[in-house]
Amino acid sequence: MATILIKSATIVNENKQYVADVLVKDGLIDRIDAQIDVPADEVIDAEGLYLMPGCIDDQVHFREPGLTYKADIHSESRAAVAGGITSFMEMPNTVPNTLTKQLLEDKYEIASRNSLANYSFFMGASNDNLDEVLRTDIANVCGIKVFMGSSTGNMLVDNPQTLDNLFANSPMLIAVHCEDEATIKSNLNHYKQLLGENLPITLHPKIRSAEACYLSSSMAVELAKKHNTRLHILHISTALETHLFDNKTPLKDKRITAEACVHHLWFTDADYETKGNLIKWNPAVKQESDRDAILQAVLDGKIDVIATDHAPHTIEEKAQPYLQAPSGGPLVQHALPALLELYHHGKISLEQIAEKTAHNVATCFQIDKRGFIREGYWADLVLVDLNKPWNVNKNNILYKCGWSPFEGTTFRSKIAYTLVSGNVAYANGSLIEGNTGKRLNFNR
């Protein structure tokens, strides 16, 4: 592998900023020092640029196999790398659903050939595959995914005994989508009786309500406490849910952790008027007070990581009436620029961005030698220019679906370089293909 010398970067790592050189050799960070003068195959002049650990996105939907007309592992990993995301963990609601060990390994095989980023895949849980779930290898699979609320892919686990058995016997982290199905159905029926079948998108946060989220999340927390399960609750979307989590216990000792997503830190229900179904997610984007409380919980340590829930659909699918349009949207290319925009607005520090998108994800999932800028760790790195404005438009969107909820937004910060496992995968606007990412391993 090529040796790479990064010169004069402002390193943002482990709650510090400092200027240093970084030598990358055999895919690893070989040396970090104030001055390194050795021959290298490639030298990157990083003066004025900020070097951060590559983002680890713990929740994406790359749609392969079965739904590749709207996304696939190759296309979306390209977009991720261009956005400074060097590793991803992908969800099981593909077609077929990833509910067996063989189907799980099939996805790893595809990624080994086609993914520009490092990768891991969640094993899916259903109402009747507990035996398969318990066979999951804890050393090289990121976790088990449970839908405690229905969403794209119809993988709802709603049998109380199944849930209890999963939480009692899981050998590894369980990641959950939490929305109470009975509450959602009741809300939907209420509004249909009131207004008919042609409901507006503005009702989405009322149908998939804060109460629905809290009922399900609190149930998951109760089950985890009962069985001492390692629980990770995905995409927190309400102020109410933030009170379920602890910011006193050190992260490495937490048994219950939580994730916020970029769209819940950016959009509010006021944006439905202009964005419509493009910001239809499950759980729903809710009120400004929810957005602000989620950010505060991220800052104070109640919410541990930031992810994307990248879930593309075609623009034609999104153009359907509200009840027919699928939930989800593409985000991996624009998540880090959006967080850096929050930094420019004084809402979060660079150190906190590195912590929530890399350090804490590695700690939560016990990822081996990633998530930090440390000697001996894999060189998963992103160089950002904090003062290079650019506008999101059709010409620079890399998602296979060809659209973004951030279209028309001008970001002040731009990704300059992305290194994946020691290879330059993106440089000054160009993807560099030919090398693939590596399968993530876990210290469990």
C-alpha cells in the first residue's frame, strides 16, 4: 500500500485541537508528530485544513439486494465517502429481509467487492427467527436490528414473548426502531375519519406522534433493564424520550445508549410546507422544541452518537400522495457538512462532532482500531475546509436516487480528502475508485 504523509493539519481528536503531521503506512496511522520528514508515495498539504476521524454511520439503508433501482452498496458508499463517512452499518430491511446467517453473509460478499467505505451489516430480527439471531457472530457483526414500530420493509416485531426472549438472550447489542404501532394506527384512523383518505404531510408528526415514540422507547428501556441487555435506541425524535437516558455513567460502561439523526437536528415540522414528502421520515420530524431538546441531549451526553438513517427512494415514489409516499431520504453525502454548518452557527463544537460521529460510535459498538486518530489505528480520516462554500444541486448529488432534502442549501464547509483504511478515496471533488473498504471487526 502507498505511504501517505499529511502535512500541517489541524487535528481534531479526543477533545483537542493541535497542528501536526500524520504518516500513514500499510493502511494504519504509523506516526503523529509536530514535524515528520520522511519519503512518502503521496504528500498532502493540509495547512489550513482540519483533520478529523472519518465518520462511522451506525444506521444506513443502502437497498441492496432487492431494491437496487433506488440505491445500491456501490453508489451509496461513493456518496458516503464524498461526505466524509468512512464506515457504515447497514440495516436488514432489504429484499429479502436479512433474517438468516446466509443472507447476512451474502451482503458482506457484495460489500467486499463494491463498497468504497468500510462496512458492517445488522442481523434482522423477526417474530420467528430467534434461533438464527442467536447464531450471529459477535466478533464481526455490528448488532441485531429490531423494528418495534413498522417502517419500510414490514419487519415489525410485535410479539411480546419474542421481544422478551430477544432481550433476555441476545449475545450482542440490539438496535431498535421505537414507535408504538397501536398508537400510530389509532392516530391514523382518527384523522381519516376526520378528513378522509387524502391526508396532508403536515399530519405526519401527529400520526407518528411523540407519544408513540415514547411508549415504545420506554418499553425497550424497561426490557433492557430487566434483562441487562445492551440496547441502542435509534433516531430519537422527541424531547420526551431524551429523559430516558443517562449522562452520568461513562459511555464504555453504559448498557443503554441512544442515537440522534442529522435530519432531526436540522428540520422541524415548519419545513413540511416547503419540503413535503422529501422530509417524510419514520420517526417523524417534529416540533422546534423537539429539535432543540435533541441537540441539547447530544451536547450533554444523554444521546451518544449522531447518524444519518440514510434511506433513499426515487423522486417518483416521493411525489405520491402522503399516505402512499415511502418514508426515508438520502443523507450520507451531506450529513457532515450539515453538522459543520451547526458548528458555524455556534451550536456544536468540532470536538463534539468528532466525538459523536466517530469516537462514541467506535466505543458504543466496540469497533476494533477505528474512530480515533491514534497511532496503530486504521487511517480512516477526513480533511475538511471550513471556509469553502458550496451549494447542493443536481450536478453534485451522488446518490443513485438523484435528489437531496438539502438541495438549494449552501454549506460553508467542504470535504477536501477522505481516507478509507489508509487509501485516498476522495480528493478535491473526485472519487478515487479501485480500493474497497474493509469489514469492521469488534472487540467483544
